[in-house]
Amino acid sequence: MAVTSYKFPQTVAQEDNSGYVWTGMDNIKLENGLYTFATVPSDYLQCTKFGFLVGDIPDASIITGIETSILCYGDGVCDETVCVCKNGTRIGTNLAHSSEFEDTEAKVEERIHGGPGNVYGTRISSAEALLDDFGIYFSVQSHNADGGSKAYAGTLKMRLYYTDQTGEINIANMALSRVGENTITTFSDGTPRSNVANLWFDQTRRTLLTSHRWMFARVISELDQADFTPISTWEYAYKLPSNFLRMEQYDYNYEIAGEYLFCNEDECKILYIGDITDVNMYSSNFINIRAFRCQLRTSFGSIPRALFIFRSASSKSSFKNCSNARWYQLRYSSSLSSIAISISFNAWFRCPSLRLQ
């Protein structure tokens, strides 16, 4: 995962929130030691045009984290809204902190919202991150019911975490080239090829990772204890890693529900299969089999292309006719494992018409 440098908003506007207006809004754009301020509850500050460039985020990239930093202080006030601005609209998850600001300028704090792996509950493409209308909404409120206090906001800045998908694009192009399609340069150019590749690509990665004990995908992690008490018979709850796919080893009794692991141990270290997105870590077998699976997924628009796949996939390919005469099973054997893939064709493509030489 890579990260950009911090960028500052070049445009700051006020939007009605049935609150008080902000004064000195330009101060939020600069590192000048000055502050914009408003009585709480405040209107929205719409901060956009952060100036991210193509050189900051490669074309074949996926945004995996949005992080904002803002200097704040104020007596008895806290965040009300911190969310993404896209096309002039508030979208995604509100990441406002409920904790109270420090009360004086001498104690001014840098409040961080988002970060690696956190995209505010939405999806931003690398192209959208370059647009002038991409940014952040910010507003403040009273930490108690009284209101009337003032909130002060200093420099606001943003940086983006991203994964360069050049390696991912190369794997997708291996699949597309095998079915006679033109290659792509991004998953988000709106063409049918990139749309189909984007639809299946992450899913095939996760499915393939969980189907075998890939050495590069095995991760050891000591889990953090959750901040709640389980209501079941278990004594402890632990938050699973964000890239957790499948448990490999844990030496005690446990249960997994949602994104938590429950057990009776006061410490928890696990070995698991992780959702590895760094192509540089992949083995050659994984790359070849993943390209093959994507190849099948991108071929359904054309029977001749599908037949081309079946003839070229493996000398060990075989078909098994299922009872409904619409499903066929292709078994692809590699030196690592045997992977069964079921393929559905249109109703008019029947088994008697299938002739492989």
C-alpha cells in the first residue's frame, strides 16, 4: 500500500446546516497558525479541490484509505460531521469523533479521521480523487445540551492510501488475451471489458485464496480485545484483522461471528489466511490459476471463446454432463491442486452439441 503526501483544500465553502456561520474560512486552507471559528452548532464547511494529480496516484490504482487531519480546540464542543464530499454531496460514513475538543489554543489537538483501509464507507476511484469536487464536509456541535460555545478549526489536510493495480491489471490482461479480447489499462474506464474484469477480479482473488493453504497468504497476528463483553458463554471477544479470510491455526476452543473471534483466553494469537492484494507476494502458480479463473469469467459472452478456453486450458480437461443438461464441469489440474469449476451456458447450448477435438 502506498500513500500520497498531505494536500490542502484550495476551495472552502459554507453550506447550510441550520447552524451558525463560520468566520475566517480561508484559515483552514493554510498552515498559518490562524483559525476559522463558529458558534456551535455550526454550518457545514465544504472543503474541496485538494489538488491530487495523476503523478500522485497512478491510473491503475484503487483508493484503499482516506485520512483527514484537522487542528481543533474549543470548550465543550466536538465533531458533528466528518464525511466525504463527492459531486457536491455528502456520502459514506460519518466519522465524527464523540470525544470533546481540548478547551484552549495552548492544548490544540490534531484530530485524525479515517486512515489506511478506511474509505469512509464509500468507494472513490483514482479518477474521482483528482476531481475538483472531491473533498470533505466538516461541522461541529456542542458536547452537551447547552450550545453557544465557540469551536476553532485550524489547518485541514488530506492524504490518500492506494494500491497500484498495475500487477492486477496485468493478470486481468492475461485472462482477456487468452479469450481474444483487447487488453485494458484500468478497471474503471467504463468499457465492457473493464466492467466485467472489475466485477469478478476481487471475488476470484478471495475465493482462490481461501481454497488452498497458500504460503504467501499465511499471516500471524495478535488480536486486540474488543471493548464489549460477550453475551454468549465466551469470556472474551477479539476483533479479527480487516483482511481475515480463513482461520489456519488457533490452539484453543473458539467461535467466529461476523468480524469477531470469541474464546475463553485472555490473549489471542492466530494464524490465518489473509486477503493479500500485493501482487509482488503472489506465487507463479497463484497468478496462473487466478488468470485462468478470470479467463473463464470473462468468456461467457461468446461460445467460440469459451470453446477456445476449453481446448487451451489443459490437456487434462474433462467434461461431466449434469442432470439438467445445462451445466458442465471443467476440471483443471495443476501441479499444485485440482480446481473444479462449474460453468453455466445459455439454455440453447446443450451437451449433445458439444464436440471437443
